[in-house]
Amino acid sequence: MTITASTIFSICITIFLLISFTVSPAVSFNQPWQELRNSSLPEQYGKVVYTREGTGSKHVYIILQAHRSSVSGLNNRVTIQAQSDIYRIEEWLVRHKNVQLLLPEGFFRNNPKAKKTSADQASLSGNEIRLKFMDDETLRRELSDSTEFVNADRLLCQYSNIRLRQIEDRELYFEVHNYLSNLKNEPPDETPSVGAHLFYLQGRRNAHLLQKLPEIIEGEYRTGRISSAKAIFTIGLAHGPEIIRILDREQIAANFIGEDNSRKEGPLKLAESGYHVTVIIPAALLNKLDYLAESIPTAGDA
């Protein structure tokens, strides 16, 4: 079978455009891992699809999401609903699980409406979380604004005093971003190495993000900026399978994290530090569960 340049280009852009999902309405499903035992996350917002048990009170909630189009910058009906679900999930975690730290994928640009999207927010330790309620109509209207970049993470920071920290490695993030931009402008030659290199870059990026989580969370906790070692981490759905495989193995490719090349894998810091990890998918993206299924153990294995 001959792999053409257009085929490689199509696969790369479909999987990795950070992520430009155009998804269809959610469908019903019945999988043994669709519910987290003893979880009270409202079903209308989303489902817990994977858990990793830790040893203490430290917890990371990973929300898989769909972004607006990386090409046009526009939302569609499903991405708006997905972002609405994500906002409600984040809101619920803040109110019911005392999560005070948000760690989004990517970089936030300046936003005049959201003045609290910097790492210099006032400490929250000992203070009550303030979170402004928005009805569904107002929330969807805010998320539909096409005049500037708006998503659930930005709105949460705008309408609450939750802490936000950037977690990306700038050099690695823009290396992936520029590589994708070049693919859009100049379709690759007929070689599988293009897709392989993109997988490598995204693998390094996933590894960096996961390995940095304990450092960021515990730094915020030790300095008293948050009152519990918990955080929400949001990342595109395309990263979900690899992230879940890493969490389940509790190991990470050694060359992705700067380990000695003689070692194939290194320890996952989240596992070493005893973190509970919960992976959640918003209700609007439930039809993408088959995409994650091969990576998610059954309820009996969790």
C-alpha cells in the first residue's frame, strides 16, 4: 500500500491540530468503565473515564476537551456545548472538591476582560473561593463570542478567584505549533517519517506536561497560594489515549524526559508522589469514547 503525501497530511492534521475537532452530537453508550464508583459528578456535564488511585489527598482532575478550529478560529455547535460542559465540570470541582488551581494546555494571550489570568493572583489559602454563577444562556453566549479567544478556562478565571498557572514548555509548544503550521502550508513528501516525527514531538510534550504537574501543584501549595494540593488540568482529547496509557503504566519514555538513553522508561512523578488522578470527558464529546476505549482499563482493572 502506497502512502501518499496527501494521506499523511490529512492524518497528521486531523489528529494533531491542537485539536480542531468537528464532532457530531453525543450518542448513548454502555461501557463498564463509563462511571467512577462513588462519583457524584452530574451526568449532564460529563463522565469519568479513568481513575488512578493515589495514597494521600493530592489529586489531579484531567479534563479532555475540544478546541475551536485552529484554522478559522471559530467554534461550532458541539465545541460550544463541550466548552459549556467543561465550565460546569470545573465549577463543580471548585465548589465540591475544593480545587483552587487551573493548569490549561497551551498559552493564554492577553484578554482585557479576564484580568486575573496571570500567576500573580492573590493567594487563596485560608480564603473562601468566590465563583460567580452564570445561567446556561449567558454561559453559551459568552462562549460563542467570536471577537476574541474565549473558552471555559478563561471564563472560570474571569468569574472566580481560582489560581491559574501556565504549564507548557514554551520552546516545545511552539516547536509543535510551527511544525503543524508548516504541514498546513507545505504538504509533506511521501514518507511516513513526517507522521512519526509529529508523534515524537507530541509525545515529548505530553511527557513534559505530566511530569511538571506535581512540581507546579506542590509549589503553589507550599507557598500558601492554594489550600489543598489539587488541580484541574485541561488538554485536547487527541492527547487522551497516550496520557491514559502513561498513567496506567506509571512509566514514561526515558528519552522524552531527558533520562539516560540506556533506559527505555522512567518513573512517572505523579505516581511517585502518590497523586490520585481522575480523567473526565465532557458530555458533548461522549461519542468519542471509542477513540479512548483501547487505552482505558475496564472498571475491574481500575
